Amino acid sequence: MRRKRRIPPAPLPQRHGVDPVRVRLPAAGAWATVREHLVERLSGAGDGVVDGMFDAGLVVAADGRAVPADAPYVPGMFVWFQRELPDEVPVPFPLEVVYRDEHIVVVDKPHFLATTPRGSHVAETALARLRRELAIPALAAAHRLDRLTAGLVLFTVRPEERGAYQTLFRDRLVRKEYEAVAPYAPGLALPRTVRSRIVKERGELTAREVAGEPNAVSRVELVDHRPDGAGGLARYRLVPGTGQTHQLRVHMTALGVPILGDPLYPEVTAPVPAGDFRRPLQLLARAMEFTDPVTGEEHRLRSGRVLTAWASYDRWAAGTCDGPSDGQ
């Protein structure tokens, strides 16, 4: 059995809670030098950026020494560099710690805050902010929550234990409950379990339902309804049995009750300017239950947030809410 190659520790420090970028050179390729591979791999960075990194000695090997631009290509070699942090508009809402011990940290994430660095959201993410605020550089996410969705996210404190908690989510051993505000449909028979096949192609903004064996299962229940909004609003309890991308948003749209504030379903709307935190998606990861794989403790955790469209639909619709969720 082929042994997995051990990843060396990063020779560069974190910056603002963000890890340096690690690149492993592919086992096969026609590149003569490390530089040639990085120029191709980072082609979106712009002309001359990679050469500038080499000239400044910013690309380093596992021993922390700068890699020369003419260093020969070695399959499987690791190199690191610090990414250029983009200008980000701070998300002006706090991360509330719901539970913390020596193994895990569970937080109540606000809307608009990405879980982990990705794309244009890097230092202004839940992971980077928590590393800075809690002074835990080794903190890592055990799973992810969409940037536009608020609610509970679990982070691990010790790198050697991260796999155990990730396995909980992979094997669907975490019972998750969501809450959503959407139009009220008197003719919609609830509760019901929705089953369909959802696919999301790389590079596409939205997921879609297609014919075939179901890979997405969601339980949808009506909690309450009232005459706010056009035709009335309802509060729904959503219990996913699987974890497909945008699953709950797709299933609610398919039922004819798309979640309020959704910029992708049923139609893709124009992007809002950076810093526009009005009318957040009315979807909340409300509860999380699991047996701790390290301590054996039973955890039953709940978000303290109240979705703004339910607390005050008029304020939410007018975009005058003080934050993404009230009742914190």
C-alpha cells in the first residue's frame, strides 16, 4: 500500500489569521522550473506577479529558504508564499461563541461572513477573525456554512483532532436544523420530505435539479405563518438529510416558496455592492446535535439569532435593519 506523503509544516507565519499558500508540484508535467509551473498555475494573478515574487524571495521551500526562479522542477515538491490580501469591507457584525472547550469552538456566524478564506474573502472570514480574536493560530473549520447563511459553525482547536470532527459531518452524524423565512403557501402540504438529484457544475453560480437517483433529501416543516409581506410570510424548519450545495435553497424554490433575500434562486439577481449588508438571506443554521468523537460528550447547541424578516418584515424589506439578525 502506497504511503501518503507527509506535508511539512509551513515555513512562513500566518498573516492576519490567514495561512500562507501551499503548492505541491504535480507528479507529472512538462515544466522545466518551479517558476514555469507557478506562472501557469497562477495565470490569473497578472503579468509579472510571479516573477516579482521570485525576485523578492517570497517563494520558499520547506526549509524556509527562497526558491530561485531557475530552480528545477521536482515532482511532489512543496513551496509556500504569502498571498496578497485583497481590500475587504469589514463585515460589521460579531461572531458569537456558543460553546468552547479545549477541543472545539462553536460560533454563531452572522450573514455575509464567509467561513474560510476563498476568492475575494480572505482575512474577513470567520476562521481568520476567530484566529485573531481567540489567539488560536491552529484553529480550523470542521465544515463550512455558506457566506450568506447565518448560524452555527464548528471549528477544531487541535490539528490532530480535526479529522475526527470532519468525519462526523462526512458520515452525517451531526443532526442539523435550519430555519427559513419564505412566502406562505396555503396549498402546500407540510410537513414533507423532499428528495431530488441536485448537481452544481464548477464555475456556475447555481445548482439545479436533474433527473436521476436522488442525492439530496430535506425535511420541510411549517412552524408559523402570518400576513406580513405580499401574500403572507411563513417560518419553516428545515432538516437536511444530505449536504448538497445550496440544497435547502433549491428545495424551497422547487416547492414554490423561495427563501427571502436569496440572490440566486429562483433567479440570479445583480450583485450588490461591497459593503451592502441589507436584506440578508433569511436562512439560519439554528441547531446542531452530535456526540463528541473525542470526549464522548453529547452536544445540543442552538443559535440565538432571530431572522430579521420575521422580527420586522417592513424593516427588512426597506433595508433599514441594524444588522443581519436581531435578538443577539
